[in-house]
Amino acid sequence: MAFSRMTAAALRRTAICAVSLGAVATTAVACTNGGSTGPSVTSSTSAYSSAVSSSSAASSAVPVANGCGATELAKMTRREKLAQMLVIGVTGTADAERIVQSEKVGGVFIGSWTDLSILTSGAMERISRTSKTPLMVTVDQEGGRVSRLNKIGIDSPSARELAATRTPAQTRVLAASIGKRLKRLGITVDFAPDADVSNESDDEVIGDRSFSNDPETVTKYAQAFAQGLQDAGIMPVFKHFPGHGHGSGDSHTGTVRTPPLAQLRTSDLVPYRTLLTMPGVGAMVGHLIVPGLTGTELPASVNARAIAMLRTGKGYRGPAFNGVVFSDDLSGMAAISAKYPIEQAVPMALSAGSDVALWLSTDKVSTVLDALERAVARKTLSEAKVDRSVVRILRAKGVLNC
């Protein structure tokens, strides 16, 4: 995630699945940020439909129904499949138990507000083990300013400090040490490392979370950190595609615009050409307006063209990516929440091509799932796209190895 909010299987990806893209129009409720000057639901939905219709996607050689995961998918109801595509922030053990039992969500997020006894008591591992499908247990543990677990003694230097004081090999060893401690707590996914290229001052939104303003340095250190996490059985997630490091501001507080796509190709996107060739990694898409890619309204996180570029690699000379794609937080960051209520933002993110929608609280999970079921019934979110995403998620959890 971007700064204030915010696996076990290192799996081989062989087939590039299609991203089925469709527009979503859900009934909106009032945005939580009162007095928003964001566009109306009608205008934003229209822009969303336009972005979807102009996007491209990879094609699938083998339909999921006849291939990997068909047996597992057949055991799930539509709502259970959709629930696998949600990772939700929880306050503690009781909150996690309730939402996993009632809605069978695919994962939980351990935030700065979470009672960490859910980890230290072994409750999180137990909840995951006894759920119908193992959970993604996720956290933002980058080191430096973004250390969600420092209260229980898990911390490390910032990315910028690591690049200044340690070699990539030493960084890998450090990340493996952190990953082993995460693993013992029941965590399976770390939303790290930050792959942004940035020369911001240390305390700005990316700042010292970036290894360097040099793309090659970022590539070497982000790869080493990710390899260390994988050595410990933790799934790393690179963020914030297509690049937050030279953005105009903080997506927690408002709209962020990056330099044009042509400029990102020579800087911010360079690390992803190497990093996304790694097996078993995830990618998180930022709430970023990118001139030449997203248009002027829909950030990359809910933009079909941006996620299609991530999937296919076309547009920045990157690899085709068939790993799990996560949205950044859809509820606690004004770049999204000031315009789209969560019941609208989640269908937008998933229909645009993300596999997992991430947000921070459990109170609207049922209404979001209702909205997703309506989207599938209306064919604005295709069954085939849902199935492909669930297969990716099950692979990442180690449920599937095909």
C-alpha cells in the first residue's frame, strides 16, 4: 500500500490467462469523505465503461473450466468465488473469525490498528487452518516508516537506508530473517518491497521507502528483498505499479498524477521489466492518474487499460504477468474513496482486471459481495474472469500447483 495503510508458495506460472474486462455500474451510497468534489456516480461510471471498452488483454489458450482448478472451482458457489477475491482489514481475532465464518473471505489484512495478539496468540494461523480455503494473511511490512509489526519487535531499516548501507546479498539475508518471523506468526503475504523509483525527501509519501532514484538500483534491491521473503515462504508483492515515485502528491489525501507514460517507461516502469519475471510474486496497482495511459479520471487501480498493460507487458516492454494483482486500499485513500464508495470501487477494480480487492474494515463485506453478485448477473463482471482470478489466488495459496 501507499504509506499510512497498509506467499507461502513460490509457484511457477506457465499459461497467460485472459483478463476479461467489463464495465460496472452499481448503486452508490454516499461517500465517506463528506463534501467531496469528485465526479458523480453517473459520470464516473460512464468514464469507466469507456476505459474498459478501449482496453486490450492477453488471451487464454486453455479455458479454466477445462483445465487447472476446474475441480476446486466446481466446489465453490459464485459468492464463495467472489469472496476469494477480497482481502479485508481486521481489528482483531473476533473480527477475523466473524468475517471468515460468515462470508468466507479470501484473506485478511493486518494493519496498524489491528490487535496484534491475533498473531502472537496463534489465533490467525488457527483461523486460516480451519477455514474452508486457506487465507491470505497479509501485512505492510516494508521496514523503516512502514513497519506494522514493530510493536512486536519486527523491524528493519528503510529501503533507502538498505541500499546505502548493505549489498543486495545482505538485503536478501535480512528479508529472509524477517520473512521467517512473519511465517511463524501465520502471515503469508507481505505487501513489500516498494519498487517505486524516487528522489523524494525521506519523509514524503514514497521518500525513503524507495531504494533509489536509479531504476537499476531499485531493480537489484527490490529483487533481493523479494527473494529473501520467498526464501522464508512469504509471497512478496511489488508496488505501486506503474510507479508512484514521481507522482504529484499522496493518494491517501487526493488525486495523484504521474509523469506521462513515455517518461515512466524510462524510469518508474523499468524495475517491473525484471521483477515481474520472478515466479510466485504479486503486484499492487496504485491509485495513479497516468497521462497517456489512464485518461484524466480513472486511476490505474480501477482502470482496465492500466491493468491490461500490467498483464500483457504491452506498452512498456515488460513481461506478460500471470501472478496475483492486488488493488491498493480502496477505502482509506482519498484518491478513490472521495469519488467511489466501496460498493462501487471493488467491482470497478475487479472488472478492470485485478484479482484481489483490498480494503480496511469488515463492516461492508456483505454489501460488497451483493454488488459483485449483481455485477456477475448483469455480465459486467464475467464468470470467466472470476474463475481465472480464483485460480491465480488458489495457486498463490498453494491449494493448486498446476
